Amino acid sequence: MRRDDVFKNVAFGGAWSERIVGVERRQAALKRLKKALSETAEVDLREDQELAEAVVIATRGTPKAAMLQDAWQKALTKEIAAHRYTELGRIYRLIEAAVGTAAKF
């Protein structure tokens, strides 16, 4: 059963259950972005729809969401793998900072 289905019929007041689902989605999205760093040398991630969606979810509600999303997509187009990795890592840390989590690498 999906996590958001578990909380669907909970009626304790407030929006806490929706926040839990949102936080979990954002955490999963950040995890996917971090995984992309290790994949970028061998895999062309420019057309990866799951990754594109993860960028949107991770940046949703941040002050510079559109700018971060554009920067991520632009970084994916860098031809040299080392430059691509470095730029994606830099943007990943900016996204983490924007959502209020500490960078862990």
C-alpha cells in the first residue's frame, strides 16, 4: 500500500499526514538526485523522466525552484563527465540547502 493511501482517511485534524507524505517524497527525490551523481559518468541522464520529476519534487516550494531546475538540466548537458559530476554536485548541495538539509558529501 502506498504511503499516501495509508494516511488518506486519517481525521485527526490539521495537515500533518499530508506533510509526512510530502517530506517522504522530497527525501526520496533527494536520494534519487544523489544517486544520479554516481550514474552521470556512465549513463546519459538528460532524458531520464524519473530524475526530471525528482528535481521538481526536491525543489518544489523553494524560493529559486525554477532556477535550480534549469541549472540541473543545464549541468546534465556538460560533455566532460568530471565537469558534469562537479556541477551536479554543486547544484545538489544548493538544493539541499534550499530545502533545509545539511549537505552530506
